[in-house]
Amino acid sequence: MAFKGLLAWLENISTLEDRLIFILINILYYVFTEGLFGRSFGKLITGTVVVDENGLKPSFGTIVKRSFCRIIPFDGLSFFGSRGWHDSMSDTYVVNKKALDEELKTFHEFNLIGSDEVI
């Protein structure tokens, strides 16, 4: 019964309501996937991950900021520059996950030079 009511409401929503629902779902999707996993399904498929300027998983607040920046009109066109607005405004980067893992491994191995720790 409630499902039929929801369908009837969805069939009669205005353009403004439609856009607001899309924005809300979009923000929730990116906050959930990138906040928990550091990557959306698209990034999973392309082998990329979102990182901060230190190559680490961004904080939850940074992911929320990044997600809200995605609703800026023409954000998609900002990629004709060096980085998209939602990346530059939130100080995040999208990088190849395998290359990042290799760089981090090399970095940590370099830091072990001269230490007494045995690997």
C-alpha cells in the first residue's frame, strides 16, 4: 500500500523536487562509498582511489565536502583543466590504486633503511 503511494508521489513530483532528490541521492552515494571505502563503484572499476595530499584516505569531513562540491553547476566541465573542482576544493586527488600501493611500499621500505628492525 505504501509502495503504491510512493509510486504515485514519484509520478507527480515537480522538476525542482526531482532535481533535489537526485542531488540528495548523489551526495549520499558518494559520502557512503568514498567515506567507507575511499572509492566509488566507478573508481573500483577503473582501479583508482581518492586520497588526500599525503596519499592517505581523506577524512570523513573531506569526503562530505568533496561530495557537496560535486553539485556545483558545470563541475564536470572543470576536468578540462588539471583537476576537477570537487577535487581541488577539497584538496583530494584520484590516483591509480596499484601505483599508490607501490609508492607507499617503497616509501616505508626506504624509512626502514638503517633501522634494526628485520622484515
